[in-house]
Amino acid sequence: MLKFSSSKGLLPFSNLILKNLFSTTNKRLILQMDDSLDISINSNVSKLTKEQLKRRELKRKVKQKIKARLPAHADPLYVTIPNALRIIRALEVGQPESQQTISITIQVINEKGVTPLNGDIQLPHPLKASRIIAFSNDSEKLQKVSSLCMATGGQDLIDKIVNGDLPVTEIDKSFATSDILPKLNQQLGKLLGRRGVLPNVKKGTVAEDLLQLIQNNVSKIPFKQHGTETASINISVGKCSMSDQQILENIIAARNAVMDAAKIQKDKAAKKHQVSILGRTTLTSTHGPGLVIDFV
């Protein structure tokens, strides 16, 4: 087995492989194979009846479900999370820190008409510090959240934003108590509304308990299933600069949120089969490979 002290040791071998793989001769062969395969598949499919096509689709779906239920360690790309993080970090060496995002992709298999999985994740270790401001006429409530916010205040904070002393572009989220809402809507409706950061009851960014409100929302990130029958959920769970423990705790939080969403879907399902099956989960980074890990 070949061992390399760094990712640079892989460079000569990877270049050689790529050179052979993408040579002119190989390109022609691959294109010819693809063309002949497409013609063969299309000609065979056109000869099948609707009933045969339905059976073929059913078999394909059954195989997908069986494969999805296999344990992660049965996959040839399976790696334990600590080892996966070592590989990912090695491949991200030299890359800009802003691009070293670690994420998980969860395969989702479901039937037609099933509601896509979605929800919010409360990450114990946020990927970036949110620039938060809080509005209230109650100084005691503002005092309690001052350590969590970039700025707090009442009319004084409104004036700072209106005058440009606090640029709107530097605000990621804003929260407020109901007593100051009329002033916010009147004086900051356009400024904050355009960026989608105006405190709003429907958005859940207005409450009397400011501290609890901010603690519950500061590190929440939404997730949503993309695709229908064969779909996936992609969630950013860390940065290469974070410790293994921090990333692991974020992965656990993501798992709990996805499993909760699956349970809610199951409880609401009209029929037993109208639920999603969570398949293999891969851990990857911006420039790294997808490595199968334990998740479900």
C-alpha cells in the first residue's frame, strides 16, 4: 500500500491517471460507448409495454430501498467520522479558510406525493458568528441580551441605522419586543425589510422574552429536501478550523433534526408507505471527496 506524508505526494500519480484517462483515444472510446449504450437502452425501452416499464420501475425502486437500508459500514466508501475528517482536512490544506466548509449529504428515497423533509437545526457550534441586533423599550431586557448582540437599543438604535452610523449590510438578524414594533415598521420598514431582517411576528423574531428568543434562533439553520423520488438533504456542519468534537456535535444535532422531521412526516402520513427512507450519508468538504459515514 502506498503512503504519502502529505496530499502533495498524490499529485504526480493523480496527474498521470488523469492524463491517461482523458487522452484523445480514451475520450473517443468513452463517447462511442456512451452513444452505443444510449441507443441500446432507448431501443429496448421503446419496445417495452407500459406494464413492463412499470415493473422495471418497481424493481428499481425496491433495489434502491434495499440499498438504502444497508448499514453504512457495508459501503466500500465507508470511513469512521474521525478518519473522514483527517482525510478532508488533508485535502483542504492551502485552500482559503472561507472555502473550507464541511457538509453532510443525506440520501432520501420516497414515493410520489410524499411531503419533502424540512425543518430547522439548532447547531451547538455555529459556522459563523451572526451579527445580531435587538430592539426594545425595556432597558432590562436589552441588558440581558447585550453579550449576544452586536448592538441593542430603542429609539437610539433606530436613529443609528437611519443615519447610516450602523450600515444595514452589517446586520444578519434582528429581534424585538412587541412594544417597539410600530416604530420599527414606520422608520425602518424599508431599510430592514429589503434585506429581510425586519423583526416580524410571523417570522418568529418578535417576543417578550428577548433572551430566550435569541438563544433559540441565533444558531438555527434551515434544511430542506431537494428532489422528489430520489432526493437528498445537504447540511453544512462545520469548518476545517473547528475541532473534531465540535463538528461531531453539529453532526449529531443535524441527525436529531432530520430524524425528528422524518418522525413528523410519518405521523402525518395517510398511508404507511408514504414515508421517506434515509439512505447513505456522506461527509465531504468544498474540495474533498464524499465519504460514507454512520448517521442513521
